[in-house]
Amino acid sequence: MTDHDKLSDRIREIIEDSAPQMVQIALMPPEERAAFLESTSVEEAQAMPWEWDKWARKSQIAPEGDWLTWLILAGRGWGKTRAGSEWCHESVEDTYGRLHLVGATASDARDIMIEGPSGVLNTQRPWNKVKYSPTKRLLSWENGAVGLVFSADEPERLRGEQCEAAWSDEMAAWRYPEAWSQLQLGLRLGSLPRNVVTTTPRPTREIKELAKAPTTHVTHGITYENIFNLAPAFIQEVIRVYEGTRFGRQELYADILDDAPGALWTHEGIEENRISKNEAPEKYDRLVVGVDPAVSFSSEASETGIIVAGKERKRAYVLADHTARLKPEEWAKKVVSLSNKYDALVVAEKNQGGDMVAHTINVYDPLVPVKLVSATKAKYVRAEPVATAYERGLVKHVGTFDKLEDQMCSYEPGFDMDSPDRLDALVWAMTELVVGQRPAPVAMLGANTQSGSSYWAGAKGTKESTTPWLSPG
């Protein structure tokens, strides 16, 4: 059975119905195709490469009506970026003169929305070319229309800026909800200001509310609709790895998933405890870097979980997620850098590497304080008191951490899943900050002193040091 045979009848019907006009022409019998080309003038043939309505699927073309937001919830590779950039070009030709383009991060906005293969620069019309000035974050079309480029990681930059239309990309991955609020407040010029949102869905409060709004037109799309433009190897691999999985439902079929039935956390619960950077404390009583080291390094190996968290009075705050697939020396340097930046204690699991974990870190800075912890209890038992602290409102997320939160809300005790590296690092950090431990004697806090399952290395002081950042409680 071939990979295409594995596709359900429903998917085959979607593919056949969604084929663009130019693809349908290419699939015509030779006689019909020749007759069509004979009836096409030279001018029409020359204009074809830029006639988006001929190359696009119906679902990629802006809907009719008085909608204010066009929400495209579609799987990976569906063509969301192309739909967004083409809408920008069409809008500046006959409707709007001032646009805002907002990406999840500054690099995403530049690399995907502007300079990417389906971005604004690579889809521009020869009769209305566009120039990009990176230092000004400015797109300038020849007809006088302009577009300002923003990062959702910097909501304050959107404050006070006005526009007639906007393109918001991967909104479900935006770290700070206030970026959406600031964009909406600035979308106030013209008679019908509109926003096109292109995103792979996640069950965030903003996405759910936007999808239900009466002024929103929702387009749902699955990855297989764009099969004509996707590499066969990609289709083969996604079917093999993701077809039939929960992750595949979200990333390929663009389903907004509810939380896993047995998960300790819910997206709704996390949303209730989310705050902005402006709402976060200016100073913290304690700061830690939770680390879940990967066993090995390869393209398929687990990532090293690295979570930065702080505590102010009785509450803890998740501040950053630096989890990545790194070599030992790379994650050690990253952890050292974060420890020095935040003046933070490093709390790392030692099950996989033993005392070598602390040694690897202290090779790059012997003064970085490291506490090694052992996973002597089942993952569920370790995570449960942390989840309870969330329920009590003792843990806040400063911004959005989509990959971490997905792990939190999909991990079900008793079910196999990929190693939840981010979740493990979070649990170690929060266990140190909010779950509570019995304070160790002062004499045990010196460098290279071992006691039970905890190991301290690189103390920033003498063995008698009683500085607050060395207290394990």
C-alpha cells in the first residue's frame, strides 16, 4: 500500500475539491489543455504567474462579507503564509494604505512573513513592487502603501500605532496576550479595518474567543489540501510519524484540542494564572534554573529542559524556557549564562549523568551554585504537588510558553509519551521554590558536599555561607 493509499476517503475528496485552477489545468487531458492554451492571449499568459485567484485554493482566497477578522486555522504546510502575504498585496492595491504585520517573534516576522519563500518580498507584483527597510521595520509599496512590522514579543511597540488592516501570523504562539490587545486598539483607521490571522491552532483563550466572535470568519484547513506543493518525502514522513496521533490532529488537521483527560494541568487553568511582564514583580527573593539534562545528543535525541523561575514572597513565576536540543557543553554554557544573568541557583536532575552534571556546568564556571536532585519517585508523584501549587494560584506564567504548556496539558500518568523535558525541568524548579523542603544544615552548603540525594557544588562563598540564594527551602 502506498502512502497516498493510506489517506482516508475524506482526505482524498478534500484534495480533489481544493485543487487550484492551474493544477486542474495541468491535470487536464492533453487535448483539453492544448485547447485552453490556444484560447489564451499572450497578455493573459504573461499575467498568469501573479493571478493569485488562479493559483490559490478557494479556501486561501479572502471570503466575502463584512467580517473584521479572517481566522485561518490550518495545519503545517497548508499555505497560511502564502495566503497572508497575497492578501497584503491585494489589499494595498485597492483598499488599504497602512498595514501592520505581526509575527510571533522578530525573527519569525522577518524570516517567514517578509523574506520567506511565501513571504511578502517573494510574492510581490511586478507592477507594484515592495521594498523592505529592516532598520525601520518598514515595507514600502510603489503605490505609496506602507506596512509596519512588529514582534508579538514586544507588545509596547504596538501601543499608539494606527493601521487600516493587519496580518497576524501564528497568533496561537504569541507569548504575551497584550500584543493582541494593543494590535486591536490600533486597528482603527478607515471604514472597515480588518485583520487576517494565520495560525496553527492551540487551545488558548484568545483563539477560542476569536473563533466564536460574530465578526470572525473562520477557515479550517488540513495539511493534505496542499499536497500538490509539498515534497513527497514530507507527506510520507508526516503520515508515518503523526497520522492518527494527538499531535497530528493539531498540527496536520488543525483541530483545537481539549486537554488530555488525565493531565494534571489544563490550558484554562494556566490561562487563569498568566500575567504580563508589566504585572510581574520587579525583584525576586530567589531565582532558579531547572535543568533536565538529555541522555545523549543527536537529531532525534530528547531536548535538555531548561526553565528559569523566580519566587517573590509566597508565589513563584515561570520567567523563561530555554529548552533546546544541545550537546553537553552547549547546554552547560547556556545554564551557566542563565545562572549568572539571573544570579540563580541551578537545580538539575542527576539520574542520567550523576555528579558529572554538576562537573560539566562547573567546568565553565566553578562558582555557579548547583544542586543535584534524584528522581527517586515516579514522575506523576513528583509533578502532583507542583500541579496543586498551580491550582492554589501559587504559580504564575509571565507570558506564554506554548511548548511547555502543551507538555503540561498533554502528559497523562500511565501513558507513554515523548520525554517531557520541559515539564521535568519545570517540576524541579517549582519543587525547589514552592513545594517546600526541610532546610539543610549550614555545614552542608559548602562546595563539593554531598548529603542524601542532594549535591551542592560551586558555592559562591565559603562552606559557612548563609546567603539566601543558597537556602534550599
